Amino acid sequence: MAKAPVLTPRSDDFPRWYQDLINKAELADNGPVRGTMVIRPYGYGLWERMQQEMDARIKATGTQNAYFPLLIPQSYLVREADHVEGFAPELAVVTHGGGKELEEPAVVRPTSEMIINDYFSKWVQSYRDLPLLINQWANVVRWELRPRLFLRTTEFLWQEGHTAHATYEEARDFAAHIHRKVYEDFVVNVLAMDVVPGRKTASERFAGAINTLTLEGMMGDGKALQMATSHELGQNFAKAFDTRYLSKEGRQELVWQTSWGSTTRMIGALVMMHGDDDGMRVPPRLAPVQAVVLAIKGEEAVLAKVRELGDRLRAAGIRVHVDDRTDTPFGRRAVDWELKGVPVRVEVGPRDLENGTAMLARRIPGGKEPVALDALAGLLPTVLEEDQALLLRQSRERRESRTSDVSTIEEAVEAATAGGWARIPWAVLGEEGEAKLGEHAVTVRCLVTEDGSVPDADDAPGNVAVVARAY
């Protein structure tokens, strides 16, 4: 009788495969309040690695980390009309505290533009105070009607950057710099995800922004996922909060602003873009554990060797975990590490010791081969970089093979509903065509130029709309 698969096959039921993998790789559980989640240690370890990599890139721009309150006076939200309208359906409001009704309800932050701008208006007095570059790592709450772990949850973790500048050009260029040098660099070079950088249409941009830049990735089922966004806020919030500075010429001027963010949704993207029927495949540059050294049997010589190998590989700069739990069957442990997507397994048993070798199992391309014990520390860095490059190449090949250039709305809908993306001239589609796509649950993910770069304006000649169904 055939053995039941550990996971639902992706080709049978992609959403069920995703839920199975989140559970069996021990990434997260559903929380007690609908739409919330408990992030388990392995899932949180992935988020910590993402934080480390992005935080270094954010700080390289001159941005500093700070922290702002979770609760925001409800009156703050009425100051910028487009912003409050965009978030109104998602708000969680606190009306009682300490056993009494509050004089003014407090909103649990869905984002922090309002409270941060209140303080920016106090901190910015002169051109010498600019640019003001702030980031915070925090949680936010948006009341989610159709929750799915990591992809859409009522509470999620993120970083949100907020900046104030003296001129429109400085703000525009900083938003673009974050988009390119923080987000795109991280997603491509650490997460090994091929993405399309582009510009959101007016109907898709962030509430209160004058422009939104996005990174769109194709998941394993052909749907799109928005990875990270960077927004030009213009002077909308500066006007609402009267955030002005004294210029060099002695005039009171409104600041120009940006905001930008990325979330724990990237863990969901990691699963859906790189995962296969055996579990996750974690890019080596991201992986909290790049190599696990497994003892096959509990003999003292084997245990001593795996611990020695762990020390040797750590000294070579590899993030290593030694699995010497020989009271748990080896096959079960191997499957568990495969589910978690650890890039490399080094398996050592009594016969391997006799031969002076270990069995090297590579999760990303698959396959096993014996390798001399003394050669492992020198070989693994090369192996890990090869596998990092392979993941990126595979994600790029998937997107390119499943993206069609089309000339009509009907062809765009057909491509998207068949599990792919379409590229259609914006001059052909336009806002009216965008609305027609919405009738088929298809959206414009972003606008790009004919050569794939980010356009300077929504209506720039030659703009191309990238359309797809999306999470």
C-alpha cells in the first residue's frame, strides 16, 4: 500500500499544501482571537534573520530606529481624509480602559503615519533638522476578514520607515532608494526571489500617498504577492499636521515625506515561492540553520564526530545545528529537517566513520553524495552559494515562462485566470480596463516601462501594466 505523503501535493490543492507546511514545519499556529497567529521559534528565527538583514540596509541609509505607541487617539485619524478612509474598515478601537469608558477612544495602530507625524511636527523646526529619517520595528492590527497565516492576519509584525525632507526631489529619491537598495537588494540577494519592481496605479496606491513603489513576486501557483512598498506622501500629512521648517532663505515651508514597510508576509512568500512537495527550501543566505549535522546512530564515536564537525563548520562561518537526538528515529529527523528547508544535511553513521566520509544531502537541488569528512568545511560555502543562485534562477524562470504579453483585456484575464501573469500596454488598459479586470478578481500589480524599469509617472508613454490574480 502506498505511503501517504507528508504534505498535500501542491498540484492537488495549493492552499492546503501551504497550510500543511506552515503546520508541519512548525512555523506558526492560529492564535486564540480570530485572525491572530502564534509565531513558533523556527518561524520567528526566519523573521529575526530578515530583521537583521533589512535593519543593516536601513541603517546604511542614515535612518535610525525608534518606537512609537501602539494606541493612537481616534481624533488623529480624521486629519488626513484619504488615509482614514483607506483604513477605516480595518480599525480596531479601544473604548474602555481601567474599568471605565475612555473620554476619547483609542485606535490600535494599523500603521503609524498619524502619531509619527504628530511628533515630526514638534521635532522639525529648521532646515537643519532635515532630513529626519526614522524607522520602527513593531506590530500593527488590521481587522482581517479572510485571514491566512503570514499572508493576511489581524496582527502582524513589520518595520515601517517614516521620513521628512526639505524638497519633493529629496523625498522622491529617498523613496526610490529604499525601494531599490533596501527592499529589492534584500529580496533578490538574500531571499533569492525574482521580483518585478514597479509603480502602483492610482487605485492601488497606499491611502494618502501620491506614489507607491512595489515589488511583486510570483508564487508557486502563479499568483502575485506584494513583497514590500515604498511611498511618496507628498505634503498631504505635512498639511494635516502643519509640519513646517524654516528654510535657509527664512521662509516657513512644508516638509515632503515618505513612508515604507515590509512585513512577516515575507515568510509566507518564502514558503510559496521556494517550497515543494517535501517542504520548505530556505535560501542559504537567510537560513537560521544553514547546515544540520545528524548522528545516525547513538554510538559514542559517532556522537563525538558530529559534535566535532559542528565546531569545525561553525569555525568556517556556517550557521550549524548538531542533531544528536538518537532516541528519535533518524528517518523522522531527516524528514523534519527537510520540511524546515535547511539547505544542507550532513549525515554521519558508523559506516561513514569507517570510510572517513559523511553523506551530504542538499535540500535545494536534491540528491545525496558521500563527501570526505576533512573536505566538508572547505566545500560547504561553495555549495551554499550554488544553491542560493539556483533558487533565484528557478524563481526567475517560473515568472518568465508564465508571463504573457497580450494586447486585449480578454487575453489578460485569460492569462491571469490560467495561473500566470500578463503584460498589457497601459494605454490599452487604462483605469476603465483596470475596473473590468477587477470583475474577474484580477488586478494591476504594477506599472513598468517597456524595458521593465520603474516609470516616472502613471501616464508616462509606453507604460506597461503587469496584471495577475494576487494574495
